[in-house]
Amino acid sequence: MGFVHAQTQVLSITNTSKNKEVILNQNKRVIVKTIDGKRIKGRLKIIDNETISLKGTTISLNEIVLIRKNPLLVSLLLDGVVFYFGGATFAVGAIIAAFIQAGYAGYLVASASLITLGIISPKVTKGYKSNKGYKYKIVSSPVSEKTKKITGITKSTFTH
């Protein structure tokens, strides 16, 4: 008879000088910046103890310069609402400037900045940079209460 400890792999981000640890579970929305300057958004998939994957791109932990959480609500607001509001403002400004009064061309400048803001997605969430002392590693974590409820897995499952 033996006991099986149900564990999941998580990405642990630690900073010993600040005595801080952040845990990112699999399937968490993140933005990763690599040494070669690539910026990849996607859901976190852990492949092994040294490798993660985002949108099918395999990334070694030692290639990561920055990891940032990417909450869905923030993404929707910045990437969607701001971008489309900028587009609508641009259309209204163009119509006013063309047909009513040329002095309203200032709307075009304001709307262009909103569209740009929607495209570049400003950094509103905290990033964990490797050059600021953050270290990334894959660790095993006990099953969370949420996972237990969903799957019925307990911390120690009795097996034959």
C-alpha cells in the first residue's frame, strides 16, 4: 500500500533580497519577454523543470528577462475598448474635420494616440525582471482547494 501525493507543477518567481515569492499556476495568462527581445503573450504551459510554452513557443527559463501577469479584464480594457474607442473617435473627428469645420482636426491627433495606446498595451501590471533579482523555477505544488473541488483529487489519495 502506498500514498500518492497529488501535486501540480507551478512557476515559482522568487526574490531573496525582497523575501518575496510569486506562484504562477499553469494556464495563467502571462506576458514573457526573452533575451532576444521577443514579447510573447499567452497561457502558461509547463513542459519540464526548465522549459515553459506560450502559444506553442517553447521558452527555456534561462532565456526569460521578464514575466508579467496579463489579467483578462486588463487585456480586454486596454487592447479592446481603448483601441475601438480610438477608432470611433478617429472616424468622428475625420467626419467633423472634412465636412463641418477644419479646426476639429485635433480629434485626429487624440484618436491616433488612443489607437496607439490600444496597440502597444501599456504595462499596468507588475513585471518580474531577472535583472532585478527575480529567479524563475518550476516547482511541485500541493493541489489547491479549487482544484480539489473541481477534480475530486485530495492531497493524499489512497491507492492499492
